[in-house]
Amino acid sequence: MSFNEIFTNKVINKNKLIEFGFVFSNNNFTYECSIFNDNFLLNVFVDLNNKVNFKLFEKDTKEEYDLVHVKNANGDFVSNLKKLCSEKLLEISNKCFDIEIYSNIQTKNIIEYMDQKYSIKPNFLWEKHPKYSVFKNKKNDKWFALIMEINLSKIGFKENEIEEILVIKDLPENVANKIEQNNYYPAYHMNKSNWYTVILNNSLSNNVLYNLIDTSYELVK
């Protein structure tokens, strides 16, 4: 796992950072610890935009050991240092950051809505697609909604924009009527007769989306 991958889909939790030992100053959190038999000092920096950097210093010379940032540096000594840095960064990621699969506020709102109304959380079923999630009726395991991050070209757009989408159910005649309207699109990944897509970019209000979700849920009860 690369250093960047350690913090993929993670957001800072300020309280957890402070509890772990980070110090906040000048809009940055900083943390330091000794590694490699106390011969090196690891400094970790986290800003308010979730950007994480680190520097490694030799204690005797106080010089930065920047080979840990060189991808092709793979001798035994530097590999061991990279491993120790990764272990500490992974610990920080697990203890001081929260998981955030989706970044869109509207996406978060509808996930919260389904959790509060139906006590249903997203199921992530595909390892190759970590930003694809399914919402299932607890009693019969039938799907009533999917949230995915896709390239809009997959639902007919000419632009290669990445957006988070909601795919939900309705009666076939209603689906046919909807996709003739603005802001409704053919289903992605699901049967196009019974499912359709909306883009989670505030083109439809939260309340409209909540009603659409309720309709989809009723169809699988």
C-alpha cells in the first residue's frame, strides 16, 4: 500500500487527532515520534483539507532522510524505514480519520435519510468498485436503491464528468415517463424498465429525492 492510499476516502477527525497526540497550530496538525530504535524522528503534518505529509529526520545529523519518498528506492535499509513509516501512518489513519466514501453533501443527506427512516445503511458489495453501494430491504434483501460514482458518459452524456448518482425503482410506466423529463436518466447497472438514474448534484431537491426513495422502498416491501 502506498503512502497516498493509506488515507484514501478518509477525512480528519479533529478530536481524535488531538487525543492521539497531534498539536494544532497555524491551521495544521503536527505529530512527531521516534522510530527505528530511536534513530529517526518521524514528523506528520495534517491540514484542514485532509492533506497528509510527513518527513523523516536522522536524529544524529538532524538531516531529512528523503529516500523514503523515492518510489524506486528499495534497498533493505530504506525498505525497512518505509515499512515503519507506513505502519505509523496506517495507525494514524485508523485512529484519527473517519471513513468517507462519498464526498457529495446531497449523497450524504440521502444516506442519512435512509438510515434514519429505515435503519438501512449502504452495503458495499464490489471490491473492484468501492464507491458502489446497495440499499436493501432488511426483511427480504430486495434492493431498492444504489449509489455509485460513475463517469456520466455511461448514462449518455458526452462529457466525461465524474458524479455520484442514485439509481432507484418505480413502476415501468412511471420510469418511461420520468426519463422523458429533465434530470431523470436511464438506469445504470440495473434493468432499464424498472429502474432509473438521478444525478446527486442538487438538480433535484433533497425532499424530491426522499419521496422518490420512499416510492422505491414501497415497491420492495
